[in-house]
Amino acid sequence: GILHGHEIQDEQLMSGIPALASATGITRLCMSFNSITDLSAIPFATDALADHQSLQTLELCGNTIHLPGFSTILDVVSRRNKTLRVLEVAVNPIFDRVECSDPEFQSVIIHLPACRFLRFLGLGSTKMADNMASELLLALRQNGSLAILTLCNNKLSDAVMSTLVQLKAVNKTLRRISLRDNNITEHGAKIAMASETVMKGMQ
């Protein structure tokens, strides 16, 4: 299902949820660069994604999905959906004006370790700051499936590097983390260089 850049509005997605839920042969659904917000992303997650039997890749880049929508998607992926392997939500304002104490953010932290089938999570250009990234990385210590995590083009600095070292020390499945186009300096690179396992997975 390639619906990339089709100017899909919330109303259109909501009207298509029953058809998407019953489309059992679909393995990839690309709805990037449309006009999808939490208004339709949440019911899509709960009513179509939750019990889907074949979907392996979901791409929602370049929409207007905020934290409630992402939190709901991750909740569904962690507790109900057993087929999704790739979740790409880059270029969404997910973490814009978010505090780590927000209930939806804490829900993400709770559900992330339980995403037992997810292999790729794309969170580039989501306005993520250091404190949020650190909590996410710490949560991933308990995740035994994710292999690739992209955090490029956010607001990250050297402050996340020590947490990354902690994560790589215990998580043996996470092979690659992309931190390109952040504010990582030479000092942050040296922290990573001190850990051979971190350097192998850095990008």
C-alpha cells in the first residue's frame, strides 16, 4: 500500500480504517508526507493496526503526529500487533514541547521494551531533546529485538553519549544507531570511541 504524498486528510484515513483492517495481504503501508494527525492516527492504531495479521512495515513520515498518536501506536505494537517489524515516523513533531513527566511520554518508556517484534524504529526529525533520548535509550536496555534506531536531525548533544554507552553494554541486538545531524561534538565522539561496541554501531 503506497499512499505516499497523496494529500490524505484525517477524514479520508478514518473512512478507510475498516478496509485497511481487513486487508490481510498487505505487508507494507506507506502513508508518508500526507496530512495525518493524531485525530486519525489513534483510531488507525487501535482499530486497524492492533490485530492486523500481515503488516510488516508502517511508514508515517512527514505528517503532523504528536506524542499521543505515537504513544498509542507504540502501545498497540507492544501489546497487540505481532507482525510489524519496521516503524518509521520521522519528520513528525512527536516530542515538540514535551516533558519527560508527561503521561504519554512515560507510556512510551513503558511500552518500548515490550515491542518484541519490532526491528527498526525511525525517530529522526521528531524534535527530541537530550533528556527524552536518554530515557528512551535506557528503556531499550530491556528490549531484545530492535536492531536499528534512527535519531538523526534532532536536538541531541554529547550528553546522550554516556547513556548510549550504557545501552550498548547490555543490549546485544541493537546493531546500528544513527545520530547524524545532531549537536554531537568531538568530545561526544571520544566518549563513543572509548566503547568498541558503540563505535561499531554508530552512524
